[in-house]
Amino acid sequence: MKTEARTVFNIIQTLITSPYQLQTFNALIAAFLEADGNPRPARAPAKSPSAFSRFLNHYDWNARTIIRTLRDAIIKQLWQAYAERKGRRPVLEIIVDLTTLEKTGAFKNLEIHFLLVRQHLTGYSRQLNDKIGLHLIVLYVVVGLHRFPWSVAVWRGKGSLSPAKLALRLLARIPAWWLERFTVRVLADSGFDSDAFIDGVVDLGLHGVIGSRANRSIGDGRCLSDLRCKGARVEFRSCQTPVFASWFKLKRARQEFVWRYVISTRAADGETIKRWGRKRWRIEGFFKTQKFRFGMDQFGQRTPCGAWRFIMLSLLAFTLAFWQALVIVEDWERLDWGLVAQAAADELVPEVQAFEARRTLERLRPILEARGMAC
């Protein structure tokens, strides 16, 4: 049976016309699908580090075409799953967050680690919350079992568009039919708790559920932390949109709890708003999977083009693996990304897997023969 991952991957392969580049592309995808969080060229099978560097930084292939192909497949999949569904409109949640691809430590060859060489990427490397690296605004979409990264933008620091404005720009580009077929809810943390973001989400016709600061002032001079009734209507001084507030305890490390406040642009009781607000944390699981399984933060490319292509291929690997999971996973509570990614690699790049198996066999052949074992 041809899976969705296999169908889309076949289309993407046709977009890379050079046979040599296609081999390198397949080897790179196999490296990401190792799902060990370290898809570096020196450890990847079938191709040399220099081949990967040329593919990512110099060769002429269109990453945007691959992104469009991936999005078309996602749209088609959602349309097939929900276009004919009757009854209440399903909820499509767009989780907005900022993540940092941090670079720290000392490197022997600083010139190839572009985040530590600002002259190579002027305007890209920035410091935020004591972290130096590349700061990405990500839209992560969840509807039913389907979940996928949809859009990514780079925050370029002070003097450029703020993360909130970048997020609004990405939200303005979501497919129009999503608003017709789904109840679209935007979830964001307190980093996006600005009047412009709240008003902007409402102006786009979306429902926002946004984390907020406990000490944020409300119209009558009090702070959110002074509220005693969950679900109460609140009017911020400079915000045109009235909101409804709730709060909950969030467990942190060492059994400590902190209070988290959340506001909704639509009226609801306090428990409902609290339940909506908790769902934002699913993007944290996505970020951990993306970094510690698919190595999105392990780039070290010479150019902005190489870095962007590396990040894009990491997101592609995650999406392909997730589509494979839709076929083979029965208990989502026990999802093992290592097993899922391995199944995706076997399905999509079996030639690379076979090459690596033959290389391992040749390496072990003398040992096996010395022990009188046939191979």
C-alpha cells in the first residue's frame, strides 16, 4: 500500500532533476530519519560531508517548491478528512510560539558555524533571553490526529518586525477555506500578549487564546492577579478587544507550581478557557521532538541558504515520519518517534538503508570469518 508519505516523497524527488543531487537528498533525509537528534554530515550514510555542504549551500534546487508541495499535500489530506463531515465544525488549533535554535560553546572552525560569525549572516544571529542563535516564529497546526508545522519566520532582532507582528503576518496567509470549514483557534503564550496581537487576531476573524502576565493592568486599575471570578470580562486600557480571563496552576520542576493566566477573545466559562489555554503546551512537545529527534538545531552551515534548507529538511522529515505514524501507530499514548522514523526510512529511502547495511556487513566480515561464521 502506498502511504501518503510515499506519495508526497515521490513527488518531491521529481523536483530534484540532477541524479547526483537526488542521491544526496535521499541520503540527507535518511540522516534526519535516524531520529537520534544528530543528523550531521559526518555521521550520515552514503555521501561525504562535502557533498552535503554543496547540496545545502551551493546547488541550485528550489526549497520553496518543496514547501509548496508539502503544503498542497497537507491541504488535500485535511480536505479529504473533513470536507464532507456533518454536524458541528471541527476545531483547528494554530499554536504560535517562538523557539531559539541556540548555538553555544567553542568550535575549532568558527567560520563554518554561522551563528558565531556575525559578518557572514548580518541580521540573522540575535540574542534573546540570554540565548544567542536563530529565533524562529512557528505556526503549528493541530486538528484531530493531524498535526504539522505550517509556517516559519525568522525574527531578526530589535528594529525589525516584532515576533507578534511576524506571527500575524503568518496567520494572515493561512488558507481561506480553513475559516469556512473549521473553527480556527489561535493559541499563544504570554510572549505574544500585546494589544496589537490580540486586536490583529480578531481582525483576521480568528479566536485567540493567549497567555498573559499576572501583573498586566486592566481598565479599572487592577491587575489580572486581582481577579477572583474565572471567565470574567476584562478590558485592557489600550486594547480595543474585550477579553475573558482565567488561570490555572502549572506544575514545574521540583514539584513547584506557578500560576498561569490566560485570556480568550470569545466568551466562555473559566474552566473552558483554562482547558483551551493548556493545549498551547503541545507545541513544546513538538519542539522537543524536532530538536532532539530530527536535529533542527544541529545546523552549522556557511550561508543563510544552507541553514534555511537544513531547517526545512528537518521539518520535512518530521512531517513524513508523522504521516507514517498515521499508518502504523495504534496507541498514540505510546508513540515512539525512533520506531516511526525508522519505518519511514525503510519506506522512503530503502536504497540508502541497504547501502548502510552492506557497509556494516563489509566492516564486520573479517570478524565473522575469524569466528567461522558465514556471512
